[in-house]
Amino acid sequence: MADDIQTTAEVAESDALPRQHEAHADGCGQSGDKPLPEAVKRKPVKQKSAAEWAYERLILYIQNFEKQLDNDHEVAMGMAGNATGVLRIEGLGFFDPDIVTFYGTDPQGGRMQLIQHVSQLNVALRALPIPKPEDPPRRIGFQLAAELEQAE
């Protein structure tokens, strides 16, 4: 029974309709509400775990960041608060109810995996030069968004 008790803020958050809004300085991006993919709106927020909801929004942020990159750069994430450095994002996942996982490589090509609780989620997206200039850049955000659309 104690699990059924919610604060007013938790009730309001669980009933909220998903919405993405941004404000930018002139010439630095498009301000206003952004349309959300149907896959994100398909299931009410209150039926999603914290991990699933964070995962879906991270995909949108990664995809939007990649839209701003040239063909010489790929998305990576910087990690604050430690010497771990940068992870070139090659995959993203979640483990219900509250874990988000990033898969990728460091700038030297070493395999990396970051496992993070949603309450500690803090992601700084960065542009890194592609490892081999002759290869096209990977656009993981678009691949993740396509997989999200296919998921039930």
C-alpha cells in the first residue's frame, strides 16, 4: 500500500503529456516546440519506467545533435566528474526500472560501457572527428530512432 502513495509532483509528472521545447539565441538553432515521434507518444509517460523514458529522450537528443554535425564528425559523450574521458556512442540501452547504458569506444578505440542510474544521468554530447577520414560518419541517433519506431 505504501507504494501507491505519490507526491503531488509525482502525480503531475506521471500525467504529463510528452513535450519538447527549446529556446536558442538568434542564429544558434530553432526555438519553440519540437514535434515528437509517434513512438515516444504511443505509450503514456506514466506507463514507462524511468529508464525507458530517459532512453527515449536521449535518442531524440542524440539524433538532434547529429543533425548539426558535418561529415567529418560523430557524436560522443564527455563524462563529468572523473578521468574516464570521452565515449564515442555506438549504442544505447536501458534496464528497467532505472538504469541507462551507453556502449562505445574511447578515442583510442578501446571498448567502453557506461552504466548509469537515471537519478545520476548527466550527458554532455560532443563532436569527435571520425576515426578514419575515408569512412562515412556513423549516425547512431537515426539508427536508434528507427529501432524505437519499430519497437512495440
